[in-house]
Amino acid sequence: MEGTQLHVAKFGGNPNHVVPGGASAGAASISIHLTASGGEDRGLFYAIAVEFPSFATTPSVAQSRYQYSNLVALLGCAGQDSLACLRGTKAAEIQEQSFNIPRRTGANPHLWTPTIYNDFVTGCTYRAFQEGKFIRVPYIFSDDNNGGTTFTLPEIITLALSTSSS
């Protein structure tokens, strides 16, 4: 988002009036930005507009490490400087192999989701909202039935349903 403030004027925009918008996964991304760094408001945006947001599954580094390890193995980069090896691999090959990573039983069925790393994503997004650790800006929200439920762990759905019925 900081890059937006630096360059938006080149496109006729106002760096003091940035309003990100998104739908579905894009809306989940905006939720991540609202809760980033524990909800610290650095003045990066003026308001938000989101359609059918969901709370992206946010595994820890340890929980998501299997994705990286499997990708490295599939691309023949195991046993060497894996990051250097991946940098030397064509994007098309990485994309092709990333679909072959085995899904763990009981794990999020979607790979490459935001990971809790204690700086930008400091915890589960839904918990940050529940605890009031989010940036408060003017907003427009819309919703649809069951939006994002395939991305959402069952305990989050249960929490949402119990909250909405009380």
C-alpha cells in the first residue's frame, strides 16, 4: 500500500484519499491490511470498499512449511540453496508443479494463503477484528450467502453463526 501513496499522483490520484476495493479474495486481502501489524494505522488509506469478504486462513510458518518443502522437492531443488534454485526456475514450471503439492488431511484445501509471521500478519484475521485490533476507516461492505466458506475453517464458521444469532 505504501507504493500506492508514492505513485498514485502519477495517475491523477490523491495520495491522501486512497480507497482500496476488492471482492472475495481481494476483500480478504483488504481485511489483512486492516489488521496488519496489530491494526497499526499508518495512514495508508482513507476508506475501504469490499464485496463478500472472508477471513483468509492464516497458518503459521511451521504449518505452511510443508508447501515450500514439497514445491522444492517437486522442482528438484532439495539438497541445495533452495531459494536460489527457485529463482532460477521458470515461472511456468513453478506454476505447474505448485498444483501437485499434496493436501494434508484436515488442512486448508487452498495453498499459498497469507502466513502468520509476526510482523505484517500477526495472527488470525477474525480474531484481530474480534479483539478490536484493526484500522478504523469509513467502509462499504456487501455480502452474499456463504461467500468464502471454502476458505474458512469450520471453527470460524461456527463462531460467525453463533455471533450472528445472539
